[in-house]
Amino acid sequence: MERFDKLHEFLRQHYYTELMRLSKEEKPALVIDFGLLDRFDPLIADQLLATPDGVFEDFAKAIKTFDIGKMPVRVHNLPERRLIRARNLRAEHIGQFIATDVIVKSSSEVKPQISDAIFKCPECEQLISVPQEDSQLIKKASVCEHCGRRGEFPLVEKKMIDFRLLKGVEPFEITQGEQPSEIAIFLTEDLTLPKVQRKTDPGSRLRLYGILRDLPKRIKGKMTTKLDTFFDTNYFESSDIEYEDLEITPEDEAKIVALSHDPNIYTRVRASIAPGIWGFEEVKDALALQLFGGQVHVMPDGSRVRGNIHILLTGDPSVGKTVMLKLVSTLVPRGKYVSGSGVSGAGLTATVRKDEILGSWVLEAGALILCNRGLIAIDEFDKMSKDDQIAMHEATSVETVSIAKASIVATLPAQTAVLAGANPKLGRFDPYRTIIEQIDIPETLLSRFDLKFVLRDIPDRAKDEKLADHIIVSRITPEQIAPEIDIGLLKKYLAYARQKITSLILTPETAKMLKDFYVDMRNAAPESGVVSITLRQYEALLRLAEASARIRLDTQVRIEDGERAIRLMKYSLMQLGFDRETGQIDIDRVESGIGASQRSKIRIILDIVESLQKQTGREVAIDDVLAEAESQGVERAEEVITKLKQEGMIFEPRSGFIKKL
């Protein structure tokens, strides 16, 4: 029995009902299981892997016998040995049927492509169909098989199919510090339909099944000996299921459930985050909550409240900020560590570039989109340019990135938790100055972070001795500082919590406690004009409390979760928002750099300058302003004057004199 006959019998036995159903659909495609074909006829299955083009031709002929028209055959579920990393693709794989995993980095619009060119013989008027295999130049007819004529034949018809070009990179979790390899990917026909197009947009994770093909390169119209390759996709499966890459066995599940019932689970999780760094318990508690994350809430009007927790770390040098960022990024399946000094806004968000193969514009995703539903750790966040930081506003707020450049208008998902590290301008952090004065981050972006921490390096004999002992132990007996929970199990714990705990309910008692904390903080001293907390922090409290419940694998957000969220929020606000002059937490010190006491000083200084200007009718001496400010009890008036000059509210027409604009 010939291969064609065997394939016909295979389709009749296993897919006849499916064929009849699909025949009624527009642009149908039959998806078959390779394992089923392998059991039916191992020889044909091997031929499909080694020489797929001939097998697919016979599949097409076999389908025609059912009198249902043209229908492409798609194949999935290849054996594991045929799953090949992009970096390991070689010349030997060209022409073979294989599978590979990618994250879509860039994509073109859906374009038409000539699949068959129809030529007409001038002698006998016979139509000659020439399949087009080269993606760049039309292959012409050379001879008429009917009359034997050779030469030029006029093109009379073109059969068209839709195609889309993607650029894929290897998933981050399999590269382990290597630069991810890239591969060009072609999708055609039903793989470009609107209902599946979204699944292949930048940031999507796919398992591709198809044929690796060579792409001729030409210089001045002549083919070179060096070839490019592309992946001619036969079928793809979306891998965009959060944390599903980690296999959790029944034994793993039993260990995870047992851990969740441990009353010391929070301490154990904290002790598993950067155990080589001594101290910073509050910071590690916050990082633990960030890893587990809160719940996404979709409002009735369609608006979306993010569940991801964003954290900013700043402080003195050599305290371990970079180590924490790198370690936390490795705990998440889609975690990625980047340095702010080495990326651009396009590298983080998205850009549009001209593709060499197509000659048209394609959309390329940045790291925030490639880490969608994961975590990105950005070191040296302050070293990014202002334009690059501004490009992150949308991603950190509504968790999408919109782009409108060239002919491309798109919105891409960026549901990514951000852990950022930044260094003070003068090296060490000055607690008497606001964070805005010390770190080059726009205040609008700074406010997007739920928690902000300062890691200080303050001499303390008792703490210094413990730190020194900790380092010695790590060198002599490193097993003593091993993570409290094995890293492999902790990753699975994270994945299990994300998969299973999808609906978190705030208990009435917890809701009341968080509300009372928010209202009391805002109204602690209304006469002073100080605002201690805003709605941004209130929403952050809810996210933190939800993450706390998820660590416990509890669907109920309880009092203890609210208390944990409040404790971390207070700790964060006290570090950066405490105004020593008023003795109160002032949120404006954290997010705008100008607290209530500073605003009061600014008003007084401006009033003094304006009053003296009216008296003299011209600019006023700085010494006179300082003297009057001192008499009114304004401390550090020189700093206020400097700030007013920087912001353009006053200017210095000549040395030692100022004037209000």
C-alpha cells in the first residue's frame, strides 16, 4: 500500500468526523496528533520528521478524496527529542520537521504573499502553475510541458495567501545568562486569521511546529553561498499560561500544602530570599509579597486595577541591592534582570523598526512586555534617560504599552511586577533630604512604586559583628546559610499559589482595619496641612494584604494580612516620608520632594521677596531676605532660595541680589 493510501486510511479511521465538521467552516485546518500517526504507521511518522514536504503533499491529496476542498494539515505533539532550542538549530535541521519554544519579540502586519504564479503559453494557451517557494523573487515558468515551448511566459494570474513575519527569541528561563538566540518565523493561511492573530503579538510565548528552511541571500541580484534561515510554521500552541512551565508533582503539592500550614511560613519564605545578605528583614518581607502578588480587579466599566506590586530600593553602596535584584528575578519563571544604564525606553517597552526581509515596519517588544505576567528587576534605574523613564509610566500604571509609530498602532500587555534599584547622586543617602533631591527619577514615576525602601549602611558595633560573622560562616560553611526553603520547591510554591489562589476575598474586619488606618493617617493633624497618605498607598495596602493571604494559600484576606501590609507601609513611609521639622509623615516628601514644612518655607520666602521688592522698587539683597527669614523662624533659608532659583520662580539679575518673576 502506498503512503497516499495509508494516509487516506488514517484520516478515514481517526479524523473523518472532524473533517466533515471543518468542511463547513471558513479557512479550516485539520490538526492531527503526531503520536496517533506514529502508532498508526511508524514509518510514515519518521518520514514526516525527516522529509515533511512529501508527506504533506500526500496528506493534501488524501484530503481531496473526501471531496471537501482544500484543507491544510497541522501537526503537533512531537516527541521531546524533536524540541530543539533556537541556538542549536544547524544546517542538518534544514528541511526537517521540528519544534522550538520562543517568545515573540517583533511582528509585522498580515501581508499577502503569492503562493502560485499562473503563466500562459503563447503557443498552445496552456496554463502553467508554478508554486512559489522563494519568499523574495517570483519563480517563473521555463518550459510548457504541453507543447514543449521554452522561453518567456506571460504571468496571467496570482494565487495569494496571507502571511505574517515574526521574530522570536528563546525564553529567558532557558538561557541562564546567555544572550537569547533569535529566529525568523513565517505564519501563513489560517495561522494569520484575526481570531489567532492576538496570540502571536509581541510578548506571546509559543511552541512552534514546522520546517526549518533556508532563505537565499542576494548581492546585486546574485545568490551568495551564505544563507539565512527561517521557521516555516505548520502549527503553534500558546504557552501563555501563567507559571505553567513548572511541573508540580503530587509529592510537590503535598510539600507545598504542608508549608502553607506552617505558622512560620512568612519567616521561612523571607529566609529564602537572598540568605547571603544579613538583615533587611522588612525589605525581604516586601519582596516575598511582591513575588506572590495581589489580585487583578476588573471593574464593571472595564477599567482594571493592577495586582502586581512595584518596589524601589535605594540607599548606600555595598549593601546588597544588586544581589537582591538578581536573586529575586531568578525565582520567577519570567523573571529578567536588566541594568538601567544599558537599556533604552524602546528596549524596555516597545519600538518599531524596518525589517530587512520584508522591507516594511514591524513592531518589536521590549523587556517589560517579554516579562509579561512575570517580574523585571531594573538595576541603576536612575541611570535611565528621562525619555526612557517616561516611557514606563503607562506600563507601571495600567500595565499596557501603547505605541503609534510609522504605520503601526498597537497596545501590548505588560502585566509585569517591577523591582527597581537606584543609587543616590552623592553616593550615600541623606535622610535629611527628600528622595527627589537625591535620585534622578521623575516624581510621577516615583509615585507608581507601592513601597520604597532605603538600605542604610550605619556603623553599629553589635550589628557589624553579626554581619562579619555571617560573612565568615558563608565562606567556611556555606550550607549554614542555605535558603530555608529549597529554591526549586520555592519556585513551585510560587507557581502553585498563583495557579490555585485566583480569587481573594477581603474579610469585613480586614476591610474596616485598612480603611480606619487610611482615614486616621490622613486626618492625624488636619490643621498642619500635612497629607500623610493618599489613595495610591491605600490601593497598595490592599495589594500587599492580598499577597500576604496568597503566601498562606488562603482565599480570605484576614486581619493578620492587613496588619502585615500596614507594618510594611509604615516602615516605608517612615524611611522616606518622615519630616523631622513637623514630626509627622508627609507623603509629599516621598512623591514630590516638597513637604508641607517646605511649602510653608517657600511661601514665606516668596512673601518676603515680594514685600522687599515693593519697598525698594527693584531687586533685593539676598542677605536682607535671609535676615528677615531668620526673624520669622525659617531655618535653612539658603536652600529654599536655591530651590526657587532652580525652579525659575526667582532669578538673580546680579550677584547677591534676587528678584521675583
